Amino acid sequence: MRKHWIDNLRWVTVLLVLFYHVIYFYNNKGVFGGIGGFGDYPQCPQYQDVVMYILYPWFMPLLFLLAGISARYALDKHTGKEWFRARTRKLLVPGTIGLLVFHWMTGYFNTAVASRTGVFDGIPIIAKYFIMAFSGTGPLWFIQDLWLFSLILLGVRKLDSRDRFHDWCGRVFGGNTGIVWLILLGILFLLGEKTLIQEPRPDSADGLLNLYKPLFYLIPFLTGYFVFSHDGVQERLSKAWIPLMVCAVAAGSILIATTFGQDNTSPQYLGSPLNCLYGWLMCLAMMAWFKACFDRTGPFAWYMTRSSYGLYIVHYLIVAALGYMMKTYTHLPPVAMYLILFVAVFSFSPILYEVLHRIPFIRWCVFGEKRQRR
């Protein structure tokens, strides 16, 4: 039977990503990918940036957890070769060819500020195109990481070809004391954040490594595959959703109250024990809550299940294009910019997805979708 709570939690988290990027684009800390805020940091903190502090510690690790669970279910039905071929089409094609076909437009706006300063003067147009395509990666780092993890998983499965470790995880984490062990798994969360480069060099790839965080995100992906794919673990988790949510909210409240105004994307902040505790508890609480209360579907939920991946792929072009033009060419008050950008992202992203995924070649390049059968 299809586990609707996983579908629902995935598309709800994707919608949170869209909302996050509306706030993120105008963040006041100069974080990579944003255009800047509306005040002088840190003297004038933007209180709307609290959304970043609430969401960033957990929503992407949660997506990798769900991807690990889904990978286990898919590999129960398909051979490793079949599954990886599908993963390559769905993840690697949009994460590479899609950059050249579609996401160079996002890169245009990402590099617009640099272009106005004359940085690209004298560079051949074809070189500018490839620079814009690379700069347009944006949120696609997620699917690029996920393809790499899928490749690693095939090797890991050979080490556990008889499912002994997978079965052992089911017994330990699905037992009477399983909820305690599930919380203690947060130690891996902390260790993963400690793999970040603490002092990234501006003239190196350190910043990209800290963005992709492959060693950190591999942990929730494999944890989803080995631990949370068990029905017993999911049931054990769902029974504790209220205390888990209370503890997560308490940890998050303390974190925000004591750190608001700091750079919440810095390696030092992300590697702090309190940030890791909050992030892990929220991952557990959200899975437990949706398993307990939202394991059902309907017409809207089914549409979002089918289209949320596409919304994730296309939404940042709208954020970058409209967000940049409003900040650069208008004198609208910040509240109006946020409101317009919020409405536009949630209105135009589904329209853009529905148009693009009906064009055969574009559908394959941008979304990794096969040709539709008639």
C-alpha cells in the first residue's frame, strides 16, 4: 500500500522551501544566492528573517530522509540497475542538461549584479552562457546530491546484500525503547554538521562544499533507508508525535531566542549542539505527526504529490527574476515586495510547470520525465 503520509510530508516540505526562498532572497546577511535586505546588518535585523531560523535546520535533511525511505521501497520492487537508470533520468538529466536548457535564465538574474559592475566585460557570449548556466544551479544542488547518494547506495546495498543490518535496525529502533534510540541518532546529525569547512576560503570551492554538504546529507538519506523504512519504526514514532513536537518547538524557541541576528548558515552556527538538536527533533516530529494524522490522500493532495518535484525545479526562476526586478527597478515598500513575490511564486510555479512538462523535449531535459504515452 502506498504510504500517503510520506507523499504529503514531501509536498508540504516543498511548499515550505518555496516560502523559505521568498524570505531568503531578501535576507539581510548577504547569504549566497540572495540580493540583500532592506536594512544595515547587523544593526537593523530583519525580523521576517526568523523564517530562515525556523526552517533551515531541518527541512532539507527531512527531504533526504524521505528520499532514503522511498529508495528502500523502490528497490524492493525493482532491480538496482532499473532503479538507478530511473534515478539518472529523474535527477542527473535535470541537474546537468536542464541547466543549459532552462536554468541559465535563473543564472542570468543571479549574475545580473556582477554584470552591472563590468565583471563580464570582454568575456565571449558563449562563456557567459555557461557561467549563467552554472550559476543557475540554485536549488538543484539537492537533486545533484541525491543522484550521488543513489550511486553510493548501490554500493552500500552490496555490503548488506542479505539485509542483516537493515533488519537489525528494524528490531532496535522499532522495539519498546526504540524512541530513545531514534532521538539518540541525532548524534549523527551533529557529527555530520561538524564535517563542514569551518573557515571557507573565498578563492576556493569551500563555499560550494558547505552548500552541498554531501557528508552531512548522506547521513539522513542512509538513515531513512536503513531505519525509517520499517513499518514498526514508523508506528513507534507516530505514537510519540505530541511530545516530540513539544520538545522540537521548545528547542527551536530557545535556539532562536539566543541566536537571532547571527548568520544561521555559517558552519559554526550549523554545528552548534542546540541547532542540531532542534533540527533532528523537528525531522522526527514532522514524520511522526504526518504518520499519525495525515496518512490519507485526496484530489489536491494527489496533484501535489505528482507535481511537487516540478514546482521545486522551476520556482526559483520566478523568485530570482521578479525579486531582482522589484528590488532594482521599483521603490515598492518591503511588505509589498514580499507579498507580491509570495503570491507570484505560489501562482506562477504551477502554471510554469504545467506548460513545460507538456513539451516533450523540455519535459525530459528539465524534469527528467519520459515521453507520455497516448
